[in-house]
Amino acid sequence: MGAGNGHRHPHPRSTWGEPSPGAITRVTGWLRSLLGTRSPEPASGLGQLPIRLRRDPLAAPYLAAEREGDHPRAAEAATVAMETAVGREEWWVADIWGHRALWHFEQAQLVLESVRQARRIGDLRWAAGDPASARRYYAEAIDEARDIGAEREQGLAAFGLGRALLDLGSVTEARRLASAAITLLERSEAPPVELEAARELLGTEVAVGDGREERH
């Protein structure tokens, strides 16, 4: 799910498969720890993977890594399963795998990967037609990416948040975020497709009669 993916499911889901863990609040704790301040206690763990998903062949590498306590490998396996579910537009399944990947990245203290995963959960919720839910993940990803100096991730999250706000009718704020995303993506030498998507969100002004009109 990249910045250039313009496909979006027309109907938002009212209920997601995995409750939100406050996006990446635990990442904030790690950053505080790195700065020498007190960190909150780690989460005790995840609930059991639903039986339906445990029986899916995609779950085998994840379950093996989970049994061995290999958080990086479990996170990668969950990410692959999430991407597969997104490709099938199985949003409930994708959301479960997305949160599993996020949790394991956090447990492995892979901060950049955690920020990226939170942004990707925003992407999948936007693609599923739920921009209101997606914007929470984007907003937190922007803050955490800024804290660790990850400008490309910050730019992609700004683009995602702008896109979600545009769907919610906040055109001016969406354009402001698109402009910020372009600056960040240019500075981080992001791939052209990501810059093109941000520029498209920014839109152009065209003359209409005696006034001007924003076009997206």
C-alpha cells in the first residue's frame, strides 16, 4: 500500500478485527527511555489469533515465529499476511494482521518499523473507506516520525492524513498537509510515485469565470 494507491473501498467498516492499541503509544515510551526519562510498563501480550486465521496457510510462519518469541520474524510474517489480505480487500483480516505486526515491531524495539506500520494501518483503514479511523494512526505516525527524524515516513503520514481529511471535507487542511508532505518527500529523496501522489493531493487552481476553483 503505497502513496500512489488511489483505490478505496466505498463503505467504511463500523467494527474492526483488533481494537486500537492507541496506535504507537508504546513507541513514545521507548523514545522517552532513550532520552533518559521513565518509560511505561510493556504490554503483557496479544490475545490468541482467531481460529479462522490460524488455519490459513499464511499463518504458519507467523505462528512458528510467535512460538519461538522471535518478534522481528513474527512482525514480518504478520506484515506479509496483512498485505495479502489488503490485496483481497479482506479489511477485517488485514487489520488484525496489521496490529499483530505493529505489536511485534514494538516488542522488538524497532522504532522506525513501528512508525511505518502504524502509518500502514492508517493506509488500510483509508482504503477500506474509514478515513475518520485512519487519521488517528496518521497523526501519531507524524509525531513519532518527526521525533526520530524519519522525514520520508513523516511525509507519507502527512500525505495519508491529508487524504483522509479531504475525504472528510477539510479541503484547506488537506492541501496544507499535502504541501508539507511534498517538502518532506523531496527532502528525503522519496520515489517519484510518492511525490506525484502528494502533488495530486495538493491539486491545482484553475480559472472559473471571475473566480478560481480548487481541483483535486
